[in-house]
Amino acid sequence: MTMETFIRYMNFAILVLFFLCYSYQVVYVFIRLLKKDVVRGERPFHRYAVIISARNESAVIGGLLQSINSQKYPKELLDVYVVADNCTDNTAEIAAENGATVFERFNRVQVGKGYALNYIFHKIDEDKGIRYYDAYMVFDADNVLDENYVYEMNKVFDDGYPVITSYRNSKNYDSNWISAGYALWFLRESRYLNGARMQCGSSCAISGTGFMVDSQIIEKNQGWKHHLLTEDIEFSVDNIIQGNVIGYCEKAVLYDEQPVRFKESWNQRLRWAKGFYQVVGKYGKGLVEGCVKHRSFQCFDMLMNIAPAMLLTIATLLINGGAMMMGLINGEESLFLLAGGEIINCVASIYLSLFFFGIVTTITEWKQIHCSSTKKILYLFTFPIFIFTYLPIAIAALFKKVTWTPIQHTIVRNVQEIRQ
């Protein structure tokens, strides 16, 4: 077999593998476009606790707490707890002024959101018992909530879902191409991944913030036991392997702040990429067994979301890049041109695929994207470029030691200001 033949076969095999792994996500788009949402009527009210882990978030935590205090939900059934985690500012004071029950935690060894959540759950258990509340809602300090957030989440919880995620929008879509890249990805994830999963009866996945957990799960786990760098994905995968179906509430809308500087974005996504590898290492076998032994589509879905896309892309670029170098060194012009063409085809096809998801999301969520029409259109074209920047991040995460570091939040906007 010649090198040129090998390159052709290899690229075709990767193309087929891509199709087998991800064509279902195109089907998801049409499911969401063609299938009507379930309409839920009034439901009995349940008792909830809001959990917020905050580290030096004095600039933004007041906005979140004000949006919680403004919820159209019985106030006697909604308590708020804040763990001021290794804070050196007045986060705890501001949280207390806004009516939250505050616990200060200082631990420089066990660092990260998962440890802070576990700490607050044990504090609640010592005080009232973990089952005093029917469920717990978890937010990041930079979030703000639509006034009907809890009311709408309550409807889905009453349907029997033990874990529920919500619609994730952005406070600063209009900042630049970086914040818009994040925001458009999360909008697409909300509507065309979790939304489609919900309509198909499959399991959704929580994404960092804005989710609810039944108190029975917290009791069973004896707190919060997930401490990898991406504790949200770890929690999702663990529940899916156990057979729990994660629900989604599209009418429960939260807004969060996205990074605008590339260095911050790089560090954050480096942690995410490393965390994905950690989840694969710890839970990959369980997901594969779920796919093979139990023919679980939701295990397959999660496996596709945490594993192969970036690695397949990197493999394609490395194989063809190596063939180009070989052709250049050996004077084989045909090999050089073939491999170069395959790289161009790979980049172009991925760009167009991402542009497809971006344009569908932008059109259907047009009114939910709060920036000028010009920026909405412009950021369609930069969205695939933003996703492409994951490639060097994914490579770096394979080799670099990564630790949890906080992201600074500074944007203070209430829901009305965001929508304006």
C-alpha cells in the first residue's frame, strides 16, 4: 500500500467514524424544530434550598441574590445558602445583607466548587437534615435569574425528574467574539442538545450552573462526592450510568457572565478539557458498558460529548500534517498536495458544521440573544473560530498539569438591563 492510498483510507475511516458518532446531533436539530414542547400546568409547590459557592464574588453576588429574592414563588419555601469559599473580600457580608445564610470556609488543600458544595450540604444536614428540603438548586455567583425560574423548575421537578438543568443564556453576549462564542455554544446546548434529549425521553446533562438535585440523591451520596475538575460533567455521567434521567426546563432561564479575555478563556477551557479527560478515565468503562450491555443511548450520547470529537480532529490534522512533511522532504508533490487538500477539507467541513449549528441557533433564539443584529450576524462567523481554539487547548490538556483557578466576574446587570 502506498502512502497516498493509506492517507485516503485513513481520512475516509475518520470521516465515517465522525458520521457514526455525531450524525444524531443533526437529527436532534430537526426534532426540536418539528416537535412541540410539553405544556405543563400548575403544580404543588415544593420546598427548595438555593446553594451558591462563591470565592471573592463581592462584585456580582448581590445581583444574583436580588434576582432570587424577586422570584415569583412562595418565599417561605425557598431558603438561600452561600458558602464564602476562601474569600479575602466582603462576599460573606454582602450575601448576609441580602438575606442568605452564610458559611465561611477556609481550606487551601481541598480547593474547588465540589468541595465547597460538599461543605455546605453537610452544614445543612447538621442543622436541619438534608431531607428538610425536597431539592437543591445550585448557582454560580455571577448568575442572575428570570423571575419565574423557580416556579418553572418546580413544574418539571414535580414530574419526577431527580436532576434538572435549565436554559443558559448570557449577561454579556455582546462583549466580543469570545463571550459570544461561549454564549452561542450554551444556547445551542440548551435548545438543541438538552431540549432534544428531553423531547426524546433521553437524559440531559447539567452544564456548570443552573441545576436542581433531589435531596434523596444528596442523601444517598452523603453530600457532594464529585471532585474532578469538571464536577458538573462528572455528576451527569455518574447519574446517567446509574440510570437516573436528567430533565430540562427550557422556561427556567438564567444568565451568566462569559470571559472576554483570551487568557482567562484559555485557562478555563484548559480546566474543562483536562476535566473531560479525567471523566473519561474514571467513567469511560461504565459508559461503554452501558452502551454495549444495556444498549443505553444516553450512555452513548454522553460518551460522544466527553470523548472523541477533538481527538479525532487532532488525529486528522496530525496524520495529514505528517504526510505533508513527508511529501515535502521526499519531493513527492502528489502526496504533499493530497494531504494538504485533506487538511483543507477537514477544516472546511468542521467550520461549515459549526456554522450550521450556529446559524440555526441564532435564528431560532434571535429574541433571546441580547445584542445588536449586526453583532448577532458577525459572531456567527467567529463562532466556529472560537470552537477551533479548543484544538491547542485539548492538546495542552493531555500533557499539562491543571488545577482549579477562579475566574474574575465584574459585570453587574439585572434581567431588565440584559434584555434591553
